Amino acid sequence: MTDGARSGHVTTDVPTGHGREAVVVGGGLAGVTAALALADAGVRVTLLEGRPRLGGLAFSFRRGELTVDNGQHVYLRCCTAYRWFLDRIDGAALAPLQDRLDVPVLDLAKPEGRRLGRLRRDALPVPLHLGRSLATYPHLSLAERARVGRAALALKGLDLADPALDEQDFGSWLTAHGQSARAVEALWDLVGVATLNAVAGDSSLGLAAMVFKTGLLSEPGAADIGWARVPLGDLHDRLARRALDAAGVRTVLRSRVTSVSRNGDGRWSVHLPGEHIGTDAVVLAVPQRETHDLLPEGALDAPERLLRIGTAPILNVHVVYDRKVLNTPFLTALGSPVQWVFDRTEASGLTDGQYLALSQSAAQDEIDAPVAELRARYLPELERLLPRTRDAEVRDFFVTRERTATFAPTPGVGRLRPGARTKAPGLCLAGAWTATGWPATMESAVRSGISAADAALRALGRPRPRHLFDVEEAA
């Protein structure tokens, strides 16, 4: 493998001193972050990943001459942990942020035809930074805009530490605060579905309030959008491996862990087919169901709670045209099954024509639909949305499906999400699904990796690296 990562068999580590070894199971963003943080603290780290690559569910693959991301991933300026991660792997320049939030919103539902609106901010303090945008937003009536402003102020006043918020659903709260079905579609779900992977009625009020308070109501630039201008694999695999190698992490791919057990001497054994690794600490950075299956007895109270954390799918529709049909980096739609459309032409390596990626969150009704059915549904919608597509030739049409893309942010999920520490000394948990306070985002994954590394370092008696992102300070 390139960049020093190895595949295949794993041999038992040669000890280098008690309290200085850790194994991280899982090479997604959470696992890579935990491995880097531990290595930076002087711990000898082995990172085990079952796939032939790093990156978890934010990865790239080849399709002919295209380099394709499995799905469009974005982050916001308020995603300070993920921004720290990009800096740590020397990738920040490859995933820049907008200078200022600006989201084109096309409405196809009006009988008079397509109407363009924009959600953008001004260089004013909160909440005035969105005042002009909201006042001129054409997709809501004047009365609806006024009620949105009042609801936003009420949302800003919620205490995110109140556990009662987790038990309520966001849709009912919006209704109780005067939000019409149109306002939910044209504003609240426009943002919420993309960040929570659920409509308002299926979302925990606690998680929704966190998204809107942090992203839109904390700092003027908090919601400025960033995205990779290169394939995700360049960031989360190639640059991540280079950073791991430089930190001294031993990365082993195609290595599927079968169990984890505590030894009589207080150390741990991580078992793979036919072999094992002895270590002082273990970070499980894998999905919740896999974590449940690997947990030794007694590591968590009520471990069956992990199985009650549901999952939600994301469908991605990929279309390659023979000519340019979209003049903006992205846009979003109302009155159409199309949610967000991104121009991935340059990042994919396409030199002729234009490649668009449609990101369809909360796609429970479509995730298993045949490609022919999706083609018949989405190509006409793109013709409605982008008139230039009507004369363009479709050179390729394909879909990628992530059936368990995120954990489902349903009411009550907060009490099911475990923290980084377990009852077993030296065994820690990471993953976007753990108790980070964030929905299932790249930001949540990185935060979880930092929290797991912190817990492992405490168990190992190792000092925290000075440059490591401070989760508590940023929360």
C-alpha cells in the first residue's frame, strides 16, 4: 500500500514499555483523529481498518476516468474540530470555506415558474447578519418571515444542556412557535435535513437547536460553507495516511477485528483471525452495532442501548452532461424531490462537460429504488431546475447509496449515545454516534476521536499534547 499503510497479516506488537501502547480499531475520521492525538502524546499506536482505505463513509472511488466521492460532504465555519483536523493533515487549503454564507435557493413550486432566492449573511453582528436576507427571502410571505424571526429568537433562548429538549421533536416545537408548513420546507428543513439527515418532525429538538444555535445564531460567519475541491480520498485517505506515517502510527488495512478482551495483567488483547495484538489501551472507532459486538462484558451499563440507536440513509445521484449546465458551485431546490446539487466537475478530474452530484438526505423512500426509476425521476427534475440540461446529452448516470449513512437523530437518542469512557479501564469509544452533542457529521466524528484520545491518555497516565483541539472549550 502507498504512504506506508500495510495490508494483510498483523503480528503481535513488541512491547516498548507499559502504559505507552494503544490500538485504534477503525480508520474513519474518528479513528484517524484518535490515532493522531495518541501518537502526538508519545503513545505507540496501531490503527486497524477492515477496508483497503481510510476515510470511513467519506471516501472516493474510481469510475472510468472520474474520481467520485461516495457522497457530497460539506462543513461549516463553526466546525472547529474538523477544521483543526484539516490543519493537522495539511489539507485546509484543499477544502476552503466561502468568504460569506451564500446559498442559492430555487423554487419550482410557483405557478409563475422558477424563482431564485438566496440565504446569505451580511457583515453584521448576530442576529442582524441574516436580517436583510430574511427580509427579502422571496419563498416566504412577509408574515411568515416575521414569525421565522420570532422562532429564531426563541430557539436562541433554549438551554442546550436541558435534557428535556432531547425528548421533544423539532417539528412540534416549530408548529407551537407559529411556523407554517411552507416555512418548515423553505427554511427549517432546507438547513435541517442536510445537517441532521431527518425532517423536523423526526428530529430531536435538542440536536436541531444545537445545529441552528451554533450554525446560524452564534457568530456571524458560523454557517459559511466549506467543501473539498479535491476528491475526499485525497484528504481522508492519502493526506491522513501521510500524517499518520509522520506521527509514527502503524496503519494496517484489510484487518478485521473479531474481539477485544482484557488480560489478567490489566493489558488488552485485540483479536484478528489467527492472531492478536497486546496493548495497554483500545479505542473502538467503529459503528454502534459493531461496537456492541466487540464490547467485552461489563464495559457499558445496558450495552443494548447501542442497538437502539437507529440509522438513516443518504442517496447520491450522479449525472455527467456533455456541456456546462450549472453556473454556481451548488444550489438547493424547493418544490422538487431534488435537495442539493453540487458541481463536482473539477474535483472529479472531468475535462469535458459537467458532472453534477445530487445529495438526497433522509432518503428512506428511495434508498433501494432501482437506478432506472431514479433516472426517470431525477433527470426531468433537473430539466425543470436547470433549463440548459434540456439540450444537453447525459453521458453517465449512476447512484451511490449509504443505507446507514448516519445515526437517526430521533427524539430520545441523546440518552442512548455513550461517552468516550467505558467501565473497562483503557477501553474507549469514538464515532460520530457517540455523545458529542453534535449530529452525525464530520465534526462530530473528529470531536469523538479527540474525546476518546483524551480518555485513553488519562488511562495511560500520559500528558495531553498542547496543540490538541480542546473539545470542552469549544463546546
